[in-house]
Amino acid sequence: MPQRAGPAGRGEPHAPLQAAQARGPQLRPLLHRGYGLPARGPGDHRLDGRRPPRGGPRRRGGLRALLRDGRPRVRRGRRREQGGPAGLRLRRDGRHDQGAPQLGRGLPRGALVLAHERQARIAALVGERGVATVSDLATELGTSESTIRRDLDRLHEAHRLVKVHGGAMALERAHLTRDLTLPDRYGLHAGEKDAICRLAATLVGPDDFVYLDAGSTVEALASLLAPTRAAFATNSVSTALVLAAKGLRVIVLGGELVDATKALSGPDTTEAIARYNFTLGFWGTNGVTAEAGFTVQDRGEAAVKSAALARCARPYVLADASKLGKRSLITYAPLEAATLVTAGDVPAQWRGREGVVVADAAGIGDNGPVEDGEPGR
């Protein structure tokens, strides 16, 4: 039987295959040159002849990629830590990027300004000028505007200045009162608050439906109230707890809790207020002037105060003498909308004014004691 020919069969190889194998060494260099590949020898690995990438030779990897001419390479955008001017970035060619922001511009060379030093300088500049813009402060201190804005946020929170759109304003220049947290307010002007609250407590009758605003002075009033049949409504969580501890009837108005003042605020609060008709009410304020009236810092707080005051028959605003002549950002009621009860070192222009009652230490108004629920004038 004849042998089966072919590459898989036994016997002699298939003739065409044998011819191709014979010509392989001559064809391989031609094929490699046609594709731009180096010729391989018999011992070369097939992967050594791969076509290089279009962008040029392959990038070196491993430790070689971290070195350039024997020196460490600095990646693009990474700030140089040693050597070279502070604040400049290094390019791949090793030169400094002159377009990068420089720190310390406008300051002595080599000066390093810490955050608290920079903020102290900002507070001093705003205090001297009364008002300063972010761009002016950035140029003066040689730092970025974003850094200045962060510093203004912290200084505003610390009540060292008032941050406004595009800059900052000194407290004295704007005649603004500081919006302190509730615990910070308890110890301020305690004697004046006590005199005010003693007088205000005599105004509450047994059949009144009383609105109590949020604030340290109104909360002090709640602590002085005697047992009574009067009902109370408040948007202050802390005042509601004081009233409840005395066994008084209290309605807590809903809303979103503001942690700094422990007050409920927002649309839910104003909607709840609109359902009630108060016969008597007491409010606090951040400042009061004849022109601006009663003012506060927060828009939501102002909306709640205005809504409650509009539903009250006999509104009173409790404010010690330190708040007279001070104006905050938002007016919630004109001066003639409520009776002002004050105490302390009251300026002469406020004494004897219509709608203003100055209380002494015994809780008696400057024009006599309070009788029949009306203040002496």
C-alpha cells in the first residue's frame, strides 16, 4: 500500500509545504522590511520585532521612568518642595512655570504668613478702612482670593467683621450687632435683661394667648412667669422647655431647627403662625434704630418674627440699651409697630419717646408702674 503524503501523514512531506519551508529564510527579511520591522534571526524572539508605536519609541517603565538624565523627574503640576522660588511649579524641562501663582506677593521676600496672622491682618485692615474688597485684600496680603474668602468666613463666624458680597465691612462702620449663639447671649447684660423681664412679666394676664419669640431675653422672661391660666406659643425649643417645667400650657410651632439659636424657622413655622390670634407677644431683636426699626441678621428669622407680629394685638420688643442705635441686616418691623421695653444706659433721645418704656431695676417703667396690662408712658 502506498504511503499517504502530507504534513500530517507518514512518509515524505507534502511537496508544496516542503518548498515553502525551503524558501522561508529568504522571504522573511523581505517581509519584515516591507512592514518596517527589523529582520529576525533564527534565534530572535518573535515579540522583539514588534512595530514601534506611532508617537515614537516606547516610554521607559520602572525605575528608568523616574529618572531623566540621571536626575529625578518632577511630574507636571507638582509643587517643588526643595529649592527654587516658593509657589512655582516645575515643567518637564526642569524650568519654573512663570504663569503659576506666586505666594507672598506684596510681602517681604521670604516671609511666611500663618493663617491666624493673615486673619488678624485682614481684621485690622477692614477695621481701619471700614470696608474692603476681596481683590484688594488678596493683593495686599499676596494670596489668592479663595483664601481671602475662607478667612472672611472664619472672621465673620468669630464676629470680628461682617462678610458682605465681594468683601467685608467693619462692625462699627455698618452699625451691626453680632449674631451670637444662644449660650453666648445668656451672660450678656444680665442686669438689664432682668429689669426688662420683670416689667414684661407684669403684662401677662390670666386670659392672654401669648406669643414668645426665640432669644435669650424672651427665655429669661419665661423663667420669671408665675403660674397662670394664660396659654403660650413659641418657636423656641429652649423657651418651650422652660414653660413646660413650670406646668404652663405651651404650643410649639413646627419648622426647621436652627442649632445656633434653638429656634424653629422656615415656611412651616410661618404657616403655623397664620392659624393663631395672639393677644400679647414678646420679641427680641439684634438692633433697633428710628429709621430701620427692629432688625435681625437672618432672613428666615425675620420672616417668622414679622408673621407672628402681624397676628398679635399687643406686641412688645425687649431690648437692652446696648442694642439701641444699632442696625442689623434685615428689618422685621418698623419702630412704631411695637412697644419697645429697654433698660440700662439708655441715651437721652430714647427716653420719653412715644412707644418706648425704660425699666428700672425693680421692673417699673420710667413713667410709672404698669397697670391693667398697659405699660406706663
